[in-house]
Amino acid sequence: MASVMGLLEERETAARVRVEELRAGADRVLAELGEAEMPLARRVIARAEPAEVLAVPGPVIEVPVADAQDVMPKVKAAKGRVPVAGSIVPRWREGATAEALAPDHRRIVELLEAELPVGGVGLMAKELTARLGLELVPAKIEGVRSKAKRLVERGWLTLAPSGRFMPRVSSAPDAAS
């Protein structure tokens, strides 16, 4: 007759073997999932890129790769030209308009200025993403949050302690009336 401890050890060993088999299977499935997600992500981006490019209003500035470092000085110096998408966000200064911003940043500033009264509660990044007509996925929300935070750093927007983005408070005398 087998001892109780021996029977328990056999059952424990069998359970341990089963857990290890399942872990190996789970690792294999997770590896396959990771491999399958990569082409999916590329295809989602590939589908979204042309839509964003085609949605950009106004003339497109083509800059040769060799002159890529000179883009911002040329944009600032040439009056009436549109900033290149992905360009550096200039610091806000008195008299500056959203026209000085790249299209994505300009849309954020214009949306907040148009929809929110000064002193309003502001919008969270997710709300901004939805109102911009973008897909509510983490990548898009974080992209909008990143752009909005850059606008806050450069003085174009303000950020409430609650994490809500608001238009900057104008220092012009007619804004108070």
C-alpha cells in the first residue's frame, strides 16, 4: 500500500508537468500573437497614412532630404508659406496665430479655441481625439496628448491640474471685455 505522502507527491508532480506544458503552450501562442500583430499594425498604419496625407489642406512644401535641417528657418522667413507637417512647434508670442503651426497642431489649437470659452473646463486627450475625428485607439490618443502637451510647453495652450487642455488665456486688453 502506497503512503499518503507518496500519492500527494505523484499528484503534485503530475500537476507541475501539466502547468509546465500549458505555460509552454501559452508562450508559443503569445509569440505567434506578437508575430501576427506586427503585420496588422503595419497595415493599419498603411491605411491611415494616405488618409492623413490627403486630408491636409493647403499646398504641400517639398523639401529635399539634404535641406531638412533648414526647414524651420525657411518657413519662418517666408511669409504666407505653410509649415511642414511634423515640424518644430514655435513658441507662442504676442500676435502669433495658429497659422504658424503644422496642420496637426493647428487643428488642436483651433478646435480648443472654437469650442471652449476662456475659463471653460477644457478637454481630455481622449475627448480631443474624438472631436478631431480620429479613431479612439491608444496610439491616436497618445499622439494627440503628446502634441497638446508640446503646445502647452510652447505657450499655445494651458493644461489644468486635472489633465484637461484649454486655450491659452489671452493677455490682450479686449479679451477681458
